[in-house]
Amino acid sequence: MIEKKQNIFTRGSARSIAVKRNIGYAILLKCVSIGISLLVVPLTLGYLAEEEYGIWLTLSSMLAWIGFFDIGLTNGLRNKLTEALVVNDKERARIYVSTTFILLIGIIIFVLLIFICGYKLINWCSVFNTSTLSSQALGQIVLITVVFFGLQFILKTVTTVYFAAQRAAIVDAINTLGSFFSLGIIYLLTQINPSGSLLCAAITFLAPPASVYAAVYFITFYGKYRYLLPSIKKINLKYTKDLIGLGFNFFIIQFVALVLFTTSNFIITQLFGPAEVTIYNIAYKYFSIAAMGFTIILTPLWNAYTDAYVQGDFGWIRSVLRKLMFVWGICVICTAVMVIASPWVYRIWVGEKVASSVPLSVSIACAVYISITNWNSITSYLLNGVGKVQLQLYNSLIALLVFIPLALYLSKIFGVSGIVYAICGALLIGSILQPIQSYKIINQHAKGIWNK
């Protein structure tokens, strides 16, 4: 009998093989996704005026606040569903899914009702620091955008099933497909109506992903994962404690991440105007390629860590962490090269006029920020996967207290770059404490706060 030759994707434990295959597929999909994200920027800048594009970026940041209202439920579900599937407890898995969906539907309906009742009372021109559009027109755009995002907010929960089943590459495929449709529509809009419409652009970036999630919902729950189909009969609010107990810590951490990573657009808008948001986001989107590349490796590991921890396979976890630190070092070198090449890349990507307005200082600040974020992500994914997030919670609260005053101070000295450096400063606490906690956990020496 001829023995089948093994390759990198067929060697190792079943868990390692699943992770490597997810990474392999994710690399292909992320390359497509990165290409789409890079093409979308010049197309959108060609369709919208620079200030309108800045308004859209700020509005996108605001949408993240709605996602924050899931109070950590989806991350709690991600861990609990993985645990249930590892021990093949399909009944408990379906209860978790059904309970999470009904809670999220209730949350989004409550949020939408409040927003619909109050959005007309807000001066949206002041919010976006602009006179390009009337407050009424901006309010209508925000309302329609929030409704679409609310629909997406609920349907997107279906991706948790694929994370829990350690099939993260499918989630990448879903997100890439939604982005591809948005790219196609924004291209058609530039051909049909070159003058541009902020409302059309907003719908373009939200309706296609929501439609894809809706299709995936039916394919998932009426196909292979029918046994997880949400059902009113399977809703059991007693399991809410399991989901929110862990999920609430995720909720606080998400809240802080939201403040650090999205209010930067609001601060820039208020201090420097919406046009500067566009400049910042061009640099950020360019350097986020390094974060995307690193995330390709990290994404399937979250639930693989849960699987390994449940089974007590600490040797596997230790081996993975060593490899990740080596990859991080390579990413730092690549990011430094990206800084050197940035002026040339900007000119080709968004044109000479816009490229010339992106200072080298902003590029350097974004490179530092991405490198720190990638370092923290190495241990964050492990700690999230094993459910030991209380120290992260405390780190996050300290970061929250530090960020805004530091951003206001550094912005006076370094301008837009100062706001990015403020994020970096807020993240440094976790950069030190999280590796210490991870070391204690994988060597089974964690006690007290280190083991919560």
C-alpha cells in the first residue's frame, strides 16, 4: 500500500490541520479583500467630495456604537458554542444560539425605537462639523444607515456558528463577498451619477453585506447546521447568565476598543475638520494591511485555543505562541518598509493631489499603532479563547481613562499624529501585562486575577 505523502496542511493534530487550512483559505480571501478595500477608496473619493467622504467615515465610526449594544453576547456565544460542540452537546448548542438571537433582536429593536424617536432633535451639522448638507438631509441619511446596520447587526450573528465550528475561512468568504458587491455597485454609481450622493454611497456599503448575511442565514440553518436553527421553543433565558457572564467582560473590552479606535474620527472631525479624517484614514487603511495579514493567522486560533484549553493541550498553545511572536517580528520589518514606500504608494493609489496631503508623520504614527495592536492581539486571542479576560477588562478601563486627555494633549503638539500616538500610549499597559498572564496560564501557574 502506497502511503499518501503529507504536506503542511495535512501534518499535525486535527486541530492544527483545521487551523492551517483556515489560514490557507483566509490568505487567498484576504488578498481579494485587501484588493477590494484599496480599490474602494479611490472610487469613493471620485464619487464623493473629500468632505463628504470624511462624513461617511465618521458615520461609519458611529455605526460601530450600535454594534457595541450586543453587550458582548456574540463573543460569549462564540466561546460557549465552541465548548458545546467540542463535547457534542447539540441541544445546549441550539439553546445558546436561539437565546442569543432573541436577545439581540430585542436589543436592536429597543435601540432603533429610541433612535427613530430622537434623531430629528439632533443638529447633525454640528455632529459632523459641516455645512455641506442640511441637518435634515444628514439626519435622513443617518436614519437609513442605522436601519440597514441594525438588520446586518442581527444577521451577522450567523458567522459565530462558523467560528465555533473552526471554519473561520467561511466568515472571510462571506465578508469578502459583501465587499465585492459593494465595490461593483460603487463603480456603477461613478458611471451613472458622477456628481455623487452620500445617501447612495451609504446604502451601497450596507445593503449588499446585509443581503449576503441574510442568504447565509438560510443556507446555514436550513443546511448543514440545521440542528442549530434558532427556535422560539429553544429559547431559555436561564442561559443568559452563561452568555453574558463571559460576554459582559467582552462588552466592556469592546466598549473601550470602540472609544480608542472609532472616536479618533470624531476627535479629528471636531479639532481639524472632516477633510482631515479622510487623510488619516488613507494612512490607516494602508497600514491596516499589516494588521489584516496578521489577523488571517489569528482568527481561526480563538476557537482552536478554546478547544485546546478544554482538552488540556497546553503544549500546543505554547508552540503556537512561539511561532506567532516570530511572525510578529517579520510584520514589524514589513511595516517599516511600508513607511518608506508610503509616499510612492499613496500617489499610485489615490492620486498626487490627495497623496501630497498625507504627512509622513501620520504614516509613521499609524505604523507604530499597527505594530502595537498586532503584538497585543497575540495574547488577546489566547485570553479570549480560554475566557480569562478580567485583567484585559481592567487594562481597558485604564486605557479609557488615559486616551481622551492624552489625545487632546498630544494633538496640540503633533496634530493628527498625536491622536494616533495617544491610542498607542493607551495600549501599552496591555502590551506588558497580557504576555505575563498568558505565560502563567499556559504553565498552569495562574492564580487570582491572572486566572480570571
